[in-house]
Amino acid sequence: MIDRGAQIMIVLLLVTIFGLGIYAIHLKHRAEVVPQQKIVGRAIAPPAAGPAQTVTFWVASDQDGLLHKRTASLVLPRDPDLRAREILETLVGLYTDKGSPHPLGTGAEITDVFLLKNNDAIVNANAAFADGHRSGVMVEEMTVASLAQTLAANTPGVARMKILVQGKERETLAGHVDLTTFYNLNQEPWPTVEQ
Amino acid sequence: MRWTSRQSPGAGRQSPGAGRQLPVAGRQSLLARGGRAAIVIALIVTVIAAPAADEKHLTVYNASGRYNVLVVERGGREYVALSDLLQPLGAASAKRDGDKFRLRFRPPDGNEQELQLTAGKTKGKAGRSDITLPAPFRMENGAPFVPLSSIAELLTELGVRDIEFHPQARRLLVGNVAVRYQTELQRGAEPKLVFHFSGAVDPTIATEAGKLRMMFNRAPVVGSAPQRFDDKLITGEAFSEANGESEITVSGSGPLMATFSADARTITISAPPVMATTPPPAQAPAAAPPPPSSTPTPVAAPPAPQQGTPQPARPRFMVAIDAAHGGSETGAMLQGQVAEKDLTLAFARRMQAEFDKQGISSFLVRDGDVALSADQRASAANTARATLFLTVHVGSEGRGIRVYTARVAPPPADRPLFLPWATAQSWFLDGSRSAAGSIAAEFSKRQMMVAAYSALLPPLNSIAEPAVAIEISDSSTQNLSAPAYQQAVGSAVAAGVAAVRSSLEGAR
């Protein structure tokens, strides 16, 4: 027979083992979630010195189908390409945040912007930007128009914009809007509202 | 409803080849290139049109009009896609769990019924009754296929009433829509055979020695036993039907012609009038009613003329209706269950029926679950020389109708002989905006939410005629699947196009 003290000890050991197991699962889950949060909560202002600049964003709103004007004061890099990238990346950050008026997929990012001498702009997005995008004519066109009109508002002289995904041309954003041709900024803009 | 599994969209886009602006070159070289280009274009057109000529299809007639369902052969038996068959007949939703397939279907005037089938099995359940198919049920790329010979039984079990199925001719009539006829032979010096139809008909007429053929592509004409007449001129009439169409052949000892009553319900067959100065021709072309809509084909374009059969002239005003997506390219998955491609086809078919009511000829660029590239769609519409191109999209973001025109630069002052493929629409933007405005105004008039935009949406930029995209959006797939809503949208689109018809014709 096992005496009562030993029985109590065995029960306590089993409870401790069970508790540690649950804690280990919790730690594993936290370790998985933290990198995801890092992606979502990326910094909106680059580590650049200098005075803050007023930036205009044309923010898509699914509710009314319009682009809404918003301004923000940001410290931006001097390099035009990096500056344009930070502006568009900030815009995409708005869309991936909670309560976004035009949600984009988790982890969507603008990784590069190249401003060419012929007034063309090449915007390179990551795979999550396109793969996680909702499918539909209006939602896709508003994303492209929002990027294009924000770029035009803050980068004078840009006439056309083309979006690449992971450095490659893609047929459509999510089954509808054409990404093989340039988006001409001199043509009729998407309807906007200044507020 | 999820009819097929989702695959990566956008496959199969062809590089644009037709319509590019040619550089200035030596005449001989240009001619040689032109000749080669003509051969290439002819080959492309032949390849595009070829499947339509050989394919089998089931033609379904219902109160809203007519549609085709592709018939495929599997294991020596004919099958049809259940999704294509049911979409226009009521509200359907389906679930797939491995090999098991469960369908809920509600006809417009009936209760919801459930059908359960298993891939590879013939046994299934419809409501509480057991059913046995004549051949195993099949699932291909997520789409359910049933034996053609079983569709009448299945539709009955699903609550569809008044079905008349002609399996040999692959014709299915749903809801007492059959147009029947009686004949009356009027003897005398100028004998006449009068056909009294129970509904309006618009056959294509062809004549050959001793015969006059009336081919019914659109009206669900159902015939009776052949008749022989004891008459010198008109000796008999016979009804036949095959591959979704029907035909009445009138036999005679001389040339015959057909004349139509104003309400298109009576056709009179008689000898053609004899001209005083010339003898009657051996083969006289018969009078024909206004040209009907062209038969829908999977890859666009009106039907190719058959040898020896006079075809009606190309309609002056013709709308190409393009149901976006198709095949492995599902489009958006609405509420994660319903593929956009299925709803675009349902809306396109409704629009075609409503165009019929407005007396406007139209054809479906895609009339089945087939994948077409943007360039194929543009080629089909341009080759058919449609007056207006309408592409239909369906979404679940927001609510209401969005009407789009192409986002393309205005054209240069001088119009080239060959329009650039990527910007052909530039020269037709005024017509496109006019049509979009008229359609939007019609929706607005009917208290339906509507907004107009421009978009970089293939294939609009390559369409060499006025082109409009329509996106119908609602957060509820039930609303989008409702036949009444689809008809309301189709009716508004047809009325909007009818209102701008004369100006589009004039611009042409």
C-alpha cells in the first residue's frame, strides 16, 4: 500500500505536469503570434531626420465608393524613391489596420517604388498584397486608384504608374483589374471627396 | 453555391495579335504580311468558331427565354452540368463533401427540395424518395454532372413543373411554353397551306427544289405527325427536331414562299407571284421575318452560315453579352460559396431574354462553363461586329449596380486603318459613355442604386465598339440568385440599351 503522503505527492506532481503542459502550449502560441503582430504593426514613419512634411492620402472607402482626402505630417527620407515608398506603405498600413475603410489582406506591403526619368512610377508590392486582396471590380480599382492618386498628390510629375507583385508582372490584381498596363494619372481620376 | 473548386485566375491570356498598327513598309512586303496576317486571323477565327459547330447542347426553353447547356460524353453516355441546367430555373445552393454532393433547389413557384448524390454512384435521394440514375453521377473539377436522360426525373423531383423533354432532339421545355401549331390547306386556283401557331414564331426560311424549310432557333415549336396533302402544289409537311432546334419542311411540286402575319403567329405557304416578263425562278428565296438573334455559342459570334442555307442578314443592331469568368477562372467566391462565374452567366442569360423582349438581337460570348481569355472575348465581339459589348460582373462588396467604361486615353486625331489592340476602345469611348449613362439612368429611374466609373478592366480596352461593364453587387448571394432580381436587372439593362439604340446605330 502507498501511504497517504505519497498519494498526495503523486497527485501534486501530476497537476504540476498538466499545468506546465498548458503553459508550454500558451508560450508556443505567443511565439507564433508575435511575428505576425510585428508585420501588422510596422512603423509608419521611417527613421529619418529633418522636418516633418504634410502628406496627402487618398483613402478608399468601401462604404461610399469614394476616395477621401486625408493629410498627415510625416518625417520622410530625402531619396525620392524611398520617400514615395514610405508614403504608399503608410497608406497600405491604413488599409491593413483594424477598422480599415478598405481592408487589405494581412501582411500586405509596398516593398519598393521606382520613379523613372520618363515620369513612370513602378510600384512593387509583396505577394500578400495581391493574394490576400478581395476580388471585385470596384474594390480592386479603388486600391489601384488610391495608390496612384496618392502617389500623384505627393510626387509631382508622375504621369503613369504600374504595379508589380514580387517584382513580376501580374495579369490582374485579384481577377478583375488589369495590372499589365500602366495606370495613366492624366486620365479621369476615381471620384473623390475632400474631408 | 460552389459549383467548382477555385483555381488561380488569369490563366490562358493570349498575347494580342490582331489589329496592331502596321509600320510603313514596301507595298509588296506589306501585302505579303497582310496576306499572312489574314491567314492567321482566319485560322484564329476558325479555331474559335470550330467547337461551336461540332458540340452537342441541350436547349432549354422556359418562360424567360431560352438557354443552352453543353452536353459532354462520358463512358458512352451523354451528361450535362447540373449547375448550368438549374441556374436559370430557380434558386440553388450546393455543398460538396468529398464524393457526396448535396443540392438545395427552390423553383420560383415551389418549395425547397433537396437532392443528394454521390460521385460514381447511381443511387441518390431526392427529398425522402430514393432515386436511381441511369448512369453514375459524376463530379468533374467540382462541377456536378448528371446523365442527360435523367434530367426530366430530377427536375420533377426538385419541384419543377410542366416539363416536356425530347431526349433525342435534346430539347427541354419547362412550364408549358411549347408553341404548337395546326395546319389548314386552302384549295383553289392558288392553293395555300396556313400554319396557325399558338405563340409568336420567327423561323429562318430556306428553300430548295420542291421544299421550303422553316427552322426554329428560338421559339419552342413542338410538332405533330407528318401530313400528306392531295394537292397539285403543296404535297405535305413534316416536323423534325435535332440538337436543340426544330424544323418544319413543306413539300411541293414547285417553288414555294412563306408570308407572315403581323403578330407572327400565322405563316402562309403559297406559290410565289409569277412575273409577267420573266419565268419563275427555279429556286425562289422565301420571304423572311426580321432576323432573329443569333444562336448563343460558347465562344461568341453569331452562328456560322450553313452551306446551302440562306441566312438572315446580320442584324443592324446586335449586343454581345459577356458573362465574365468561367471554367477554372471562377472570379470572386461570394460569401465563400458561390462562384462569380455562375452568377454572371445567370445574369447574362436574363439580359438576353430581356433583349429579346425589346426586339434587340444579342448573343452570349460565353454560354457555358468555359474559360475564355480577355483577348478571346474581345476577338469574339469584334469579329461578330456587335454594336455594343456588355460584360457582366457580380460582387458582394457594397450594394447596387456599378457601370464602368474603359479607362483608356482619348484617341489621337487621325484614326489609323488598323486600331491598336491595347487601345482600340479609345475610338468608341463616346458611344460607351452614352450607353453607360443610359443604362445607369434606367437603373436610377427604377429606384436601384447605381454609380458610374471608369476602370482598367479587361477586355474593355480592346473592344472596337461601344463597351460597358456592369457589376451587380449585393452582400446576400440569395438576393443575387433570385430570379426576380436577375430579371429586374436584365430588364433595366435592356431598356437602357433600347433607349440609346438609335444614337449607337447612327454613330456606326
